[in-house]
Amino acid sequence: MKLQKITSGIAIFIAAIIYVIFAPQTVYSDTVGFDTAKLLSELGIFYIDKDMSDKDLSDFLKEESTKAIAYNLAYGLTGAVRDPYTGLIDTSFSLRFFKSENLEVYTNMLNTMEYITSTELSPADCYRVFLDVLGYESMQEKGDEEVLLAAQNAGFGYFQTVENKETITNGELVNITFEALYLCGVNTKIPTIHLLSQINPNFKSKAVKLGMIDLFPDEIPLFTEGPYKVQSFSELIGTDVTTNIKKHEWSALYLNVNMEGYQNYKSKLVESDWIFEVEFYKESNDTEDLCVLYYKEIDGIEHYVTLVFNEESKTVELWYAY
């Protein structure tokens, strides 16, 4: 009898272990804004307490957002750095950001926050604040539909749909912050992530490590016609074993690009003395890509830029090689 009890106990113990190992595990990464929150935290734009579990983060992202959280994210987007140990905020990079963009932007952001009287935040209120950060004319007196249209025209909506509703969750707010990182400032005409990388080398090193920034050489214009797709940038430098000639190649993918953006970048190449060689359509996976090739001789070596534009998916693949 005693042996039987021991055997039964062992069986129950083994069954419990098997259940723990094979039971369905809770997945938090499908929470809206979870992955972007992690990335923005690594950059210092979004603060995650070191003791916060994935469940706690998921629960926080599902909560309705507030003005204070929106302001902190917007301020972080300007380069403000919070010390994780002391809680103190270094604003020196923010001051440089505002000076690069527009000295009145900081005042606009404060005024917009005061203008929003409700404790809870709507998507339109959120876009009012972030359009201020990007240097756009104040949206304080504009109606919600007008604000949402301005947000779409500024480039928001490539990652998360621009829509009107009464409240916004922290996760949705984090996603909008992430989108703003890849949109161009009105005055600088370059994506926010590039501006922050210029004024803060530590920020740039983090962005490079996370695959969040495209780093093409200065020989070609910066692509600003659509946001860069995270972790799509690649750099290949080596030697062709058959010819013993060094090869250099860079590539990246861009989102939310329309025909006008494609044509604009072609114009930038021509203005930079790149020479048009050929443009053609090619079939690819039941869709049609528009491809164009430019070249330029630099230090006696021919350099090449290729664009592959898909109007249906609104994407552009950019290659630069020599």
C-alpha cells in the first residue's frame, strides 16, 4: 500500500511537470504597442522600470492613456533623457532639438497640453501634441477631423491606422510615438530619428544596434519619401573572389511611399548629378515593380543606385553599390 502511494505521488508529480512544460503559455507580445514599447525603451524615449514584468507592461499598455503620459513620450521624442537610477531628466538634447526644428515648438507643445482639458486622451489630442513636436502649425483650434487629416498628410498611419475615437490606449500612443520617430520635421526635412542621432551619439549607437536606422553613405540623398522599415537596412563590404575587386553594397526598404515620393527621390538623384540609365517594369509575385537605375562616376569608379517601387504595397527598395 505504501509503495502504491509513493508510485501515485510520483505519477502526480510527473504529470504536474508535464503540464507546466506543455501548457499554453501566456503571450504578451501581441499586446498593441508591446514590441514598439521595448524598442523605444532601449532608445530612452519610453521608460520601462527594470522590475516591470511583461505582464505588467502588457496591462499598462492596455490602459487608457492620459495627458501626462503623452507629454512624457513627446518630450522623450525630442531627446530628453531620463536617468533610470535618479529619475532626473537631461534636457540639453531637447533644447538642441527645438533649436534645430523651431524655437517655438516647445511653447506650442506646452500650450497644446494646456488646451486639452480632459484627463483622458483622444487620438486627435495625441496627434495635436506630436504635430507640434514635428514643427507643424499648432492644431489647438482645429477640429478633430482636420487634425486627423493633418496627421495623415504628415505621414502618420503607416504602422497604425489613423482613426477617430474618444480615448486612446497607452499601447496605441506608443505606436504613434514610434511612427513620429520616422517622420520628417517641418524645418529640418529629415526623419526625427536622424536628427536625434545627429545631436546625441549615444542615441545613434543604440539605434544602430537595434537596426532602427538606415545609414547610407553621403554620396546619395537621404531617403525621406517614406518611413524606413526597422531592421531592413543591410551593408555588405567584401572582395569578389573571382576578380579580386572590392564590392560595397547597401540596401533598405521604405514604407508608405506613393508615386509622387518615388518621382521626388529620382529628382533628388538628378539634382545630385546622378545620371539616369534605364527604367522598366518587372513582374514579381503577381505584382508589378517599377525599377530605375542611376549611375555616377566617383573617384574613377562607377557607383549605382537602384529603386524598386511597388505602387500596390506602397514600398520602395533602395540599393546603392559600387
